[in-house]
Amino acid sequence: MSCRIIIVLCLLVRLCPAAQLPKPRVPADNPLTPAKAELGRYLFYDTRMSVNGKQSCATCHRQELAFTDGRPVAMGATGQNHPRGAMSLVNVAYNSLLTWNNPQTRELEQQALVPMFGEHPIELGLRPDSQFFTIIRSDATYKPLFEKAFPSNADPFTISNITKAIACFERTIISARSPWDRYHYNRDETAISESAKHGEVLFFSQPLSCFRCHGGFNFSDNTMSANSQPEEPEFHNTGLKNQQGKFKAPTLRNIAVTAPYMHDGSLPTLDAVLDHYASGGHNNPDKDPLIHGFNLTPDDKKDLIEFLKALTDEAVLHDPSFANPWH
Amino acid sequence: MTNFLLRCTLLAALSFGTSAAELTIKGDIAAPLVLKTEEIAQMPHETVSIPEKDGTTASYEGVPLREILKKAGVPFGKDLRGKALASYIIAKAKDGYEVVFSLGELDAAFGNESILVADKVDGKPLFDYQGPLRLVCPNDKAGARSVRMLETIELVRLQK
């Protein structure tokens, strides 16, 4: 079998979600193709796509950290801090809304424009006349990638096509190979520890009610697929000190590698997150009534953290299909 | 060999917590009842497919709640009239979660709700956080009354 056939097969496999997960919703005007996803991967990792020539999408979305950046809040190409932490892109194809608290941002194609051109704060710091948009027209790597991804376009080198390709790549980043997946979907009793199993019971119990915001196969409150209807998004005030506003409950898949936590990165560890929720959070007129506090013994806390660690999908963190193609 | 088999049996039972699990039906009824999960497994089962909010579908197998309640002497059919219609059950979970259903909801002549006491999902035993028994309410739009880790059902009569 030729190398080219193997690569095409690998790309096709990437476009198919794991059997246990539903098919993600894909916008009608941007069907998912291997060629677009591959172009998107090159763009995602291209540091020329920033005002300082040093940052790319991958700077704030690092594969080994489940496509987060390990910082409390993200930092743009000009050194400006984002007010919130970089969100994980794992299983982002299933998100019914994007970003921490903007109910209007629902499509990845639309969202990609924010880090590219946003000024408050500046992230990649691009402008419509940035040199990068000229480079791609003559770059030996990009020329065939664009032409293959958008074969019917007279001029495929457009900003719209860039966002479509990046969105396609992001939709291929599916996490479904964690120990919890093997336990839950393959019924592999040995995949997770007894401690993690007890942690799962606690997670889904009435006193803790973690599942009420972090529910479904993606452990989130804004999950949708090709077969489900969009719902009004829910946002929550989690009772952090001085917190204003309400935020969505992001996926907990791979949560053990995405510290620090919460929208502002103010809690450094899972231990601290559980302490925060167990305490019932700080008094705040907007605090979600679901943040009511609970008792957690040290053993219970250990078990709950074991359960959360069982959601780590090492495969997605190291899958070469999602890695930097420029290396 | 006997020891090995015994250990395997115990491990299999512990893995889903099925051996010691029971469903207690109590309250203002003539024949309070404790059913082991093994006994429930022997009763006639029905299957319902439940679409989840996230687009997945789960197929639950279980015994109609009405049949279990009948076994404990809870009034249905011709006995469910007059003051008996002012009766409800409390379904209670191991973690303290409780929900209520009126007997009229369950009776074939009134609501005729086909609520199941499920012991399997997609052909397999329920996970610890769901079971070993749970309610499945196919006609509820929200899932909150489909009590997981179901342990007790209590009948309350408002009028006697």
C-alpha cells in the first residue's frame, strides 16, 4: 500500500468520530473534508499567522495540554492578556456555543475571526492587509493545499477559506479514547480504578450534582450533535471571588491536564476546584443556586479526582494527526 | 477450583453491585415488599429507547413500575377510585434524591404512563452511578424523574 493511500486512510479515519459518539454537527456551507482539515492543521500551527511572526493558534491551544495553554489567562502576540483562559479545543465540534460567555458565537468559522483580527484584546494581531495573506498565495506548501481543499474556487486563498479550513481541523480533534471511555463504552472493568468508579458515583450524586452542569458524553452543558436540536445555552456564575457575569460549563474531558481552572484561571489544581465547590463559593447575588456546597471526605475527594483523571485521553494528546505539520 | 469460581462470582457481583441490591416498596400498603435485583431480573421485561439531549439514544430494559407496585398491593384498575386517587408514590434513590408520581399517572385508565424500573441499558447492567436499578420515564421531556440508584418506593395516601 502506498504511503499516499495510508495518509488518505488516516485522514478519513480522523473525520469519523469514535463509534460510541454521535456524529458532530457540521455547517452546510463547510462540509468536512480531509483536504480542508489538513490545510487547517498547517494554518493552525503557522506562526507566520501573527503580527509578531511567533504565535499561532497552537500557542494558546497546545496539543499536550488538551489544546489549552497552561496559563491562567491567555496572552496575545503583543503581550496583552486576554481576560479569560484559553478553552480546550478537544471535542469542540460538539459545542453548541463557543467561548466562555458569548451566546452569539456558535460557529468555529465565525469564532476564528476573533483571535485573528480581534483588538480587545489583540490575540494574533492580524489585519486584512497583513503579509500572511500574500504569503499563502505563493508558498510552496500552501499552494497545493489550498487548491486541493477548495478545488472549485477560482481564488481559494481567501480569509473565508482560511477560517473554514481551521474550523475543519478543529472539528477533527475528537477525544473518545480515555480510560473512562473504555470502561463506559467497551465495558472494560479494568480500565479505571475502583476509586475512580466511586468518584463517578459521587460525580452523579444528588449532593454534589456535578453532572447537572457537566453532563452528557462530553461532560458539558452545551453539547450538541448532528442529531440533536440546538438549545438555549445555560451560563453559570460559579461564585468565585469578585466574579461578575455567567459562564458556560466547559467539557471535563482531559481536565487533569488543563490547569489552572475556571474562566479566570484562578484555581490552580483540581483539589482547589473541589474545595471551592464544596465550600459553596463566595457570596454573590448572581451565584448559580446549583453552587450550594457539600461535604466531601478526603477519601471522597481523592476518588472524585481519580474519576476526573480517568477522563484523560492520552491518545488525543499525542495523536500525530493533530500535531504540528511544520516540524 | 470451587474457590476460584466463588471468587469470580463475587468479583462479578461486586463489579456492578448487583448481589446485595434491593428495591423496597413500603408505606401505606397492605403488603410491603422487598425485591432483590435477581427477582426483578426474573420478571417480564419491556424495552424503551430514550433519545438523549446530546443526540445519542439509550435502550433500557426493565419491569413496568405498575407491575411491581401491583405485586405489593398498591391499588390499580377497579381499586383506584375515590379516596385512592389521592395517593402518590415517592421514588427515592441511594443518594437521597426523591421524586413523586401520582397513582393516576401510572394507571392504565388514567395517565397510563409506561414507567420502567430498568436494570439494563443497551443490553448490559447499569453502571454504579445509575443502578443497579433506575426509573425510566419515556414520556417525560426532562430526565429528572428518571431516578437513578433507585432504592425505595413509598406509597402515601392523602385520604383514607
